[in-house]
Amino acid sequence: MTELTEQQIQAMNGPVAGPPRLVNPHTNETYVLISLKEFERLRQDAYDDSPWTGEDRLGLAWQAGARAGWDDMDEYDAIPEPT
């Protein structure tokens, strides 16, 4: 486990709205520093890392098709196959 630096502690206690942001200087990727208690609450409330079921995948495929404008694909079922 890594301990917070003085700069990070000051940022957490400062008047800035929201959690402090940290930047990895090697990748320029930004991270948000939150307490473990807050992380666990967010993870419990909104994060589901269970494997997707076939039903989940099918539902997501239908949603993606609807967003792409494929409102009704039944017409394609009626097209005869070439002989």
C-alpha cells in the first residue's frame, strides 16, 4: 500500500469541489482519489462485475441495433435465400 503525500493530503482537505485528481506523468492518465468507504459504496451501488448472461448480451445487441436505427429487422427474415 502506498501512503498519501503531503500534497495529496492537502488536496483532499482543500476547498476544491469534488475529489482530487491525480495524473500519471508517464501515461497522462487521470485518476480520482476517493476514500475506500466511498469506493466500496459506489462499487456496491452501481458496479456489477458478474459475467454477462446470454440474455444480457442479446439485450445489449438489440439496444445497439435500436441506437443504430435498425428499428425493425423482421423484414430481413422474409427475404428468400438465393438459389
